[in-house]
Amino acid sequence: MKTTSSDESENHLFSEAVKDARPLPASNRAIHPSKKPKPIPKHFIRDEQQALRDSLSDDYIPAHELETGEELLYLREGHSPDILRKLRRGHWVIQAQIDLHGLISDDARMYVADFLNNCKKRSLRCVRIVHGKGLGSKNREPVLKHKLRNWLMQRDEVIAYAQAKPEDGGSGAVIVLLKA
């Protein structure tokens, strides 16, 4: 019985405390959405990221390459050699760029894949990827330069790429032409 009388006295105390309270005007009230927010598809996002990682392999060996020595050159089969010539001469304006300095291979691969996907969504045609000359790496050789070459050849949206002109990064950068 004591619980009932204590509940009643608490209710009475509460009623006394709020007896002068008035509801807020409608303009000051919080609006609660009637629909629940859409759930975040965490598994889907994780699967997409894994597919992105898997889409660029370090072990890819192209059927043909146009490279001579250390210069990066590539033209997708079925495209005019004029495209490569124009790309090397700076015919297209560079619309976006990323810098891979200081990244390890796996991080660089994800960064490149994300960058290319964003460029595709934004309908960008010509981009620069700075991979560095390898002066800070072991044996002072460019590690990312050779991996980048293989990653780019695996992407359908890449039409061609060429080593950047000296003023755009020279042998430490590559200019990439993407499909429209």
C-alpha cells in the first residue's frame, strides 16, 4: 500500500510543479518526422569498397604497352594515336589532380580508385596524378609509378595516359585522359 500512496504523492508533487506550465506555441515546437530515416547500408558500402580494392590489381600485366624506357605512355586499343600526341602536348586542360606522395601502395590504390570514380561522376576528362619520382623510397626508385601504370590500364574509363610535361610534374606525374 505504501507504494500506491507514495506514487500518489509524487504525482501530486509533479502536478503542483507544472500547474502553471503552458504548451509552447506551434512555431516553437520540435517537429518529429513521421518517417524513419533510411538505414545506412554498411554491408553494401563495405562490399563496394572491397570491390574497388579488388578492381585494381598489382599483378596486372597488359597485353601491349607503348612505354619506352621510364616514360609512362598508354593508349587504349581502338583509339587514334593522335589522342596520345595531343595528350603529351597538353591539348586538354587538367581539370583535377591528386598527389600520392607519402602513401603506401594499398592506400594509394584506394585513393586512385576513389579519385577516378569521382572524376567519372563529375564528367571530368583530363586529370593529373602525381606519383613522385621515388627519391624518398627505398633504393630511390619510384614504386607507385609502376603500380599506377598497371592500375590505370585496368580502368575502362581510361583512354590514354602520358608522362606530364616538365612544368606539370615531369617524370613524377602522369596526365590521364578519361572517357566523356
